[in-house]
Amino acid sequence: MRAERIRSRSRDAQWWLVALLALNAMWVLDLFVLGGELDSLTGPTAFVLALGRLAGLGGALVLVLQLVLIARVPWLERRLGMDRLTSWHRWTGTWVLWLVLAHVVLTTVGYAAQDNSSVLPEFGSLVLGGGELTLAAAGTALLGLVAVTSARAARRRMRYETWHLLHLGAYAAVVLGFLHQVELGNDFASSPVGRIYWWTLYGGALGAVLAFRFLMPLLRVVRHDLRVLAVVPEGPDVVSVRIGGRHLDRLPARAGQFFLWRFLAEGLWAQTHPYSLSAAPDGKSLRITVKALGSGSAALRDLRPGTRVLAEGPYGAFTAEERTQRGVLLVAGGVGVTPIRALLEEFSWTGQDVVVIYRVREQREAVLVPELRWLAHRCGAQLHVVVGPSTAVGRYGPIMGPQHIAALVPGVRQRDVFLCGPPGMAEAVVDALLALGVPRGQCRTERFAFAA
């Protein structure tokens, strides 16, 4: 019953999103027709221009959906999880870019044919002519920059701080695109209903971002007054930061969740980073454990007690609430052990049958192992620390392959799996679990990726 209830919540949320998108797509098409776009279709030129405008309206609608997906709306976040919402956000971003490019190309070709000019000079006159079209071109360029820097190959070569700063340009692109639509869109110029619709749509999406990404975190800052209590070295390049404040028992955080953290210290106040809790919340303090992967994370070692902290969250459906089986398998890769350690602590209170696999490339990369061993001993869990590169082969084959996992984990098919680690490892482990017959619905992942 519990498993079906969880799946039903997720399905309901997905169907609501699909239904709302379909309904709004019909409204947009209706406004397009009522706006007179089809009245003058007497030749190929008019038809191309109409297609270009329709592509622009479609791009605007999908862009609004992108804002909703990343607005951290609690109802969606609890049912679908940040991992899935972020993945959909990236996927729809590709569609936004293609629709906007189609709008630009078709409109330029249509006007060029109408003016009996070549395409490139027509494009130059539109883009460089000043006014709303120049602003729209700037918005399109910003969207292209965000799309290029969000590609996996580009993200691997960028510092998180740089990527996050560039990604904020998407908000400017939304505003510029809306101004272009207000000034030149037929559904604005000729339809009061259209103006009300688009203002409401954009206002609702941006309002959700403002409410859940900015105002709610500020409210929690005032309520909880978060401050650094201590910084504890855990290894050569890993530290744990313990954070205290007021009324933390009222903060709805669970083991396995993460916050977007901003430390108000010199050189750090402008940077926001997603870090998972590395200990189950106890109502008195919060703890994160961070590996120095960039200048921002490395600087946390020098934080002083008393430093004020802004925290946006908690986020993520990677929690014990998603459990559907009595048995549990926790799999961590590298510093992905942080939410796994917190989940192990919570499961140690509930008497679950738990197996933990912690995979690292080298022994010195293993952190929090003494705590894992103590928690495993307390609740009777099995702990396996697997050391070696991804190509390593053990007694039962590849160290994270199906045979090796089956040998380490009794009854793996009857377990919920909570997996956190680098994307490559996460994908390989999920493939191995599926090969062993573990239902995909029992595999829950929290990948280390940039959170927009």
C-alpha cells in the first residue's frame, strides 16, 4: 500500500503538469488564431511568418514551464524530487532554444522574402535596428549561452560559481523575451484576453520563483538565524561544517535532503552551493560535509564560528519517506556518502534491514568511515567499503557490476535502493541493479550536478 501511494503521488503530479501544459498550449493556439495570424495567409511568405510567430509563442510557453520546474514549488518538489525536476528543466531548455531559433529563422526568412532582400542583410537590419528586436536578440543570445554552458561536457570544465553566474542570465532572457512579446505580439496588441493571459502566466511563474526561491529562504533566515558553530577537518581536502540556530526543530528537513547554502564571509557571500546534510537533523544543529572541488568549497575550511548562513531549502525527495520495502540498500560514491550517512542514521532508529556499499577510488578518499561503522554496528547493518578505479575487477567481476553487488547484498530485489554519487557511477550502478531484476521504481538517485 505504501509503495502504491508513493507511486500514485508521483503519477498525479506528472499528469497535472502534462494536463496544464496541454491546456495552455490549446489556449496559446486559440489566441494565435484570434489574433488574426491566419487571416492574411495568401502566400508562402505569410505562411512562413505565421509559423515563425507560432514557434515564438511555443518557445515562450515552454520557457514558462522551465521556470515552474525550477521554482522549488513544494507540492511538486515533494512528489517528484529535485533530481527529476532538474532533469526535465534541462530537457525543456533544449526545446526552448530550438523553438526560439525557429522563430528567429522563420521570421527573418519571411521578412526577407517580403522585402525582396537576402536573408543576412535582413537579419542584420532586424537585430541592429534598435528597439525591441535588439533586446529580443540579446535575450536569444543569453538563452544560447545558458544552453551551451549547461551541456554536460561544458559543465565538467567549469567551476560551479561561474556556471551559476552565467545561468542567472536566463532570468534576464525571460524578461527581454516578454518585453519583445508585449511590444510586437499580436495576441497582446489585438486581444485584451491575450494580454491578461500572458501577464498572468509570466506573473505566476516569476511569482513562484520569487516566493519559493527568495522570500521563503529570507523568512527562514529571520526565523532561524543560522550561524556556523564549528568546522571539523575530515580528511586532507574534506571538512564538516556544523550549523546552529533558533527553532531548528521547526525546520522541515529530513536525512537525505540538501540546501543551497550561502555563507556570509569574505569572498563567499555571493556564492551559493548545493550541499546535502551529512547527519540526520536533530532539531539542534545541521551538518554538511564538503570536499574542496573549487575555490568556494575550499574556503569553507577557514570559516569562523559565528559566521551567518543563508540556507535555501530543504530540497529533495531522497528521503526515508520514499521507502516501500523492508530491506534497504544504500550506495555511495566518493563524497556522495554525505546523504547516505544521514540516511543510515535515520534508518538506524527504525530497525530496517540495511546494507551499505561505499565505493571510492583510493582509500584516502573515504570519509566518515568511522561514523558509518559505528552506525552500522548500532543497527546491525552490513557495511562494505569498495576501493578501486571504475575498471577494477574483484572476485565476482567488476567491483560495481551485477555479480559483485549480488554477492554483497542478500535479497537485493526486495530492497529499496538509495544511490548518491557522480553521474557516471550512478548510471552504471542503476544498470547493474536493473540487470539483477530490481524494479526501477525501487531505485532512488541523487546525482551530484549543478542545481540551477
